[in-house]
Amino acid sequence: MTAVVQDRYGTEPEAVLRTARLARPRIGPREVLVRVCASSVDRGTWHLMAGRPYAVRPVSGLRGPKLPNPGRSFAGVVESVGSEVTGFAPGDQVYGTAVAAFAEFAATRPDRIAPKPAGLTFEEAAAVPVSALTALQAVRDHGRVREGQSVLVTGASGGVGTFAVQLAHALGARVTAVASTAKLDAVRALGADRVIDHTREDCLAGPRGYDAVIDIAGNSRLRNLRRALTPRGRLVITGGEGDGAWLGGTDRQLRAQALSPFTTQHLGTFIASEHADGLRDLTALIDAGALRPVVDRVFTLADTAAAVRHLLDGRHTGKVSLTLPAR
């Protein structure tokens, strides 16, 4: 099969990502082999590729990447199943997560996949798993957003942000979305009640009284984020890039976690779980018309490095997908 290969860490995708011919993965009795029809890139792709911040390396590999490639989200067709797998059969269209998803075939577990939403193309479905699961857990599970609440979403035009705006809107919240000038109309179309151009206005200036702040992008100071919340509001930090090689901006999340027990506000972060239950919840929302992936551009597997570069340039809205040729 053709797959993306990464032999070493590096911050420039063109220098470290290449395609090669590899053997198909061999699956165990509790695994599923999927013929990948599409995949997608996200900010986590770059972190795995670069091995930055260094705090990720105990998992990704201390001196070099343990994973053959940094792909995670995919959509495709079941090729074969292990002897102990139930609920899936060859020919089923599925979506979910796998290790090394930037390839023509990927091995995964049945608890990481779900039937593909019928109304989505493979490229659209591949854009969902990692980013939408993160948004679902940030908005519903950790932000505990409810009908009538006021919610602020920063980084609203990105992969996670476009899903977070729609999810908060679907839960009946009044959504304020933060994006750049060129992306305001796209974010408004997703259900935002109010949009803020971060190039012209500080979205945290003055007390706003948000019941929840879903902080996806930027490096706003913790005290400013807290000031935007109600006295019992909830801050959920899901992103924020920094220049530090060791922590890369995650020190803000750590400080929020440490401070939370000493205030009436709930301040925190989380590591998103990749599981089939969440995927089925997302499918229900997609089928009901309450959620849709925004795919900015589709690249081929051979152009994976260019896809990651497009993501890093920051001009995209929503997700960047990869398509694989039909076999």
C-alpha cells in the first residue's frame, strides 16, 4: 500500500513527510482493517510530526517518532475484521480514528469507529472524528453548556471551533464567536448569534458575563479569561499555541487546573477521548441537520505535506482533508 512515512521529527512538513510503499497492516482478532478513502489533518498532526512541545515525546517517541505517520482521523470501508470482532463486516462504510491513518489501509479497534453518516462524503466524514469529538467534549461534557446560557468560542473558524459553534447553538446557547475579518460570515452562518473580529476588538475587554468560555485559539491571559466569565462560569481550554519548546503553551492549562479548586469558577482543560459512543452522538447530530463539517480544501495523499502547510498558514476555515484514489 501507499502510506505517508515520517522517519524523524521536524517542524517543516515538506522536510519530514514523504510517501512510500509499505506492507498492509496485519490485524489481530480484536481489530478491524479499513480501506481508507479519506483522512484529515489537524493541529495535532503538526505536534506529532514535530515532536513539539517536548512534553509529547514520552508518548510519541523520545528521540524519534514511534508512529509511522501522524494521521488520526479517517473515513473508509471495512476490508476485513478480526475473529472476535462483532458489529462490523467487510463493505461497511465507517469513520473514526486510527494510528497511521495517512495510508491506503489502517488498522483500528471497533470501539474507535462508527458507521459513516450517510449524508456525508468520505472527505467530509474524515474531517469529523478528532476535531468534532474534541468540540463535543469541550462544549457538552466539560463546558456543560445548556439552553439559554451565553457562550464565548475563541478560534471559532478552525477545525474544532467550527464544530464548537454549531454544538453550542444546537444546545440552545447564545453563541459569541471570535474569528478574523475574512471568516466572520462563515462563522455567523454556523449559528453564531454574535461575531467578534479579533483583529479589531479584544473579545475579553470588560466584563461580559459568559456562562462558558471555550478557548480554542490564542494565548489570552488566564485572568482575562476569568474576567469574562460569570462568578460560577466554566472555562474550558482546548488549545492555544505557545513558543515554548518544552510546554508549548500548555503551562496556561496547567495553571488553570491548579487554580480551579480555589475559585467558584470552574477552570480546566482535558485530553479528548476517541471512542465510538461520541462518534454515534455526532452522527445523530449530523443526521438531524444540527452539525456539519466545514471542509476548506481537499488534498491528495501524495500532497499531505502541502495539506499540513496549508493548515499551518492559517488561512483555512474549518478542516483540511486528504482524499485517496478509489481502488
